[in-house]
Amino acid sequence: MELRQLEYFVAVAEEANFTRAARRVHISQSGVSAQVRQLERELGYPLLDRSGRSVRLTRVGTAVLPFARAALDAVEGA
């Protein structure tokens, strides 16, 4: 797990859209998508439901989100 994966996951969760999240973190949409998929593989669970026009958190994604934010806040505080 890498901090950038958490950053991208949080951006997608907050924007509810991969394209807007990519703009926010200044990389390509495919880059954001690939990193979030890798995070999901590493955790062993889907974090996002991509079935609709907007992206929604799964139950696991909802549980992981506060920890991802806390990790990013801790790094920023250091």
C-alpha cells in the first residue's frame, strides 16, 4: 500500500468520479484507476462500486475511508 494509492482513493471517494479525481490529483484518469485497482487487490476487497455513472463507496470502502484520510493527515502533519 502506498500513500498515493490512498490519496487517489480519497479523491475518487470525495469526487464520486474518476475524471474529476484525476484532475484534482493532476494525473491521468487511467493512472488513478490503475492505482485504486491495485489498492483493492492488495486489500482483497472492492472499495468502489463502478457500476453507475457516478462512483460509490462499497461497505468496505466506507470503512476504509476514515483510515485513509487519517493516514494522509498524519503524513501531512509530519
